[in-house]
Amino acid sequence: MPDSPSTVVLAAIERQRKRLWAHCYRMTGRRNDADDLCQEAIARAIERAADLAHETTVDGWLFRIATTVCLDHLRHRRRVERVTELVDPVILDDVPARAVDPEAATILRDDVRFAVVAAVQRLSPKQRAALLLHDVCGLPLVEVATTLGTNANAAKATLHRARDALERARGRTDVDAMADPQVVARLAAALASRSVDALAALLADDVWGVVDGGDAIRVATKPSFGARALLRRFANLNRRVPFPVACRVVRMNGEPAVVVTIPSAGDATFATVHVETRDGRVAAMRVVRDPVKLAPLQAVVH
């Protein structure tokens, strides 16, 4: 006797729960939003279990429901993001490291790399949905179109625009698929020693960087371009922050990143530093100093 739709849905939810959360995180860039939206998607799926008879795959159906929930949320959010606004850093221990040719795919299955999730937020909600459903979840265009309320040709055009927009938002197409752990370790040492020379040796000439201070920390309102500009800001920060800091490498967003803490303040988290690397150097640097984004990390990075 075949399993009931409810039993099938519950089994799929348990199997895909972590991926559903990651999907909501990629769609919104916010940890709390992902928590709430994932739970709402699960509730909707359970309520609509009877609809499963009309679907080809339960997993694809679940991700379509989660996407619809996220699209509804994004339509109502109506907020203008700052140029320097980044996403919430997250620790997901079960995301495997990959050695992937960056030419092979713009975005990878289960991709939560910080640079990628941040870039996805620069896409329109429909572009995010098309890109993630097709390129990450592997849904055919006809199912993507159904979720977006359009036809396959329009969905294909949206997907094409989304891929182009993501490449522009990334700002780099010639970087390592995952941040080089040796470079990140050297960066942590350079930041801890506060050595401008050590940092200079790590930066590519065409490096760019951005700092997100949220509403609480005053930071530059635009990204910095070039090694000289980044080093100048680092030197200025050294003057403004006279107390010692500690730096260590922590796996965040599926790749190594640097957590900067203040020992004299009970190891309070000062910043997280997320980089993209190329040829043994730092090609891009994204720094989160927003206390709201850092607060949930306090209990898990120590």
C-alpha cells in the first residue's frame, strides 16, 4: 500500500529541512528571516499535502513553496539596502568544502558562500527565484515558470538576466571557487599583528573591499578599490582602535573566514572578515561590523 501524501511530505521535509533553510537564507540574506520563512514553508507544505498527487517530485514542490513564501516576504519588505549592506554571516558545519572550477558554474548546489549570497541580494526577487530554483535546486524551466506565475520562455529570459546580474554583482569571475585557507590564515595573522606590511603582502593590486556597519557603526558609505585604498583604511582603523584584538579562522558560510574579537571586552566579536582569493592573494574583502549581524555569532564562535 503506497504511503499517504502526508507521510510522503513529512519524510521529504525531514530530508530537505536544512536545504530549505539554506534556500530561504539565499533568497533573503537574513538568518532570522530564513528561520521564519522556512517554518512557514513547512507549515504550508503540510497543509497542502493533498496537492502532492498533481506534482512530479515532492522535493521540487517543497522548494517551490519555500520560494513563493520568500517572494511574498520580499514584496512586503520594501526596504532600500545600502550599497555597503552585506548579508548575515552564518555557521553551517555540514556544508562540505568543494574544489570546483569557478568556470563550471556561477552558483553551486547548496551554495552559501558569503560573496555569492551577498551578490544574490542585488538581484530582483524574481531573478533570485529563477536562478536558485533552476541552477541550485535543479528544477526545470516549466516548474520555475509556474512558481513565478509566467511561461517557460519568460522564465528563461528571467534566468538569463539573473545570471548576468549575478556576475556583475560578484565583481569577480577569476577567483577561487572557495577561499584559499592558507591565505585566510595569513590574513588572520596580519590583522592580529595589525601589520600594514603583512596585509599589503596579501592584497592583490586590484583588490576591492566593503564594510557593513549597520545603523550602529560609522563606516565608509562606498566600497574601496585597490590595495592602496584598503591599506589606508586599515591604517586609519588601527589609529581609531588602540586596543588589542584576537583573530582566528572559523568556517562560516561553508568556507574559511576570520573572526576578530576583543579580549579586553570578554572576547566580544568585533568583526567577521570574508574574502575571495586568487593566486594566493586576497581579491575581495567583505567585512561585517554590524552588531545586529554579529550578535548571534557570539555564542558559537568561542
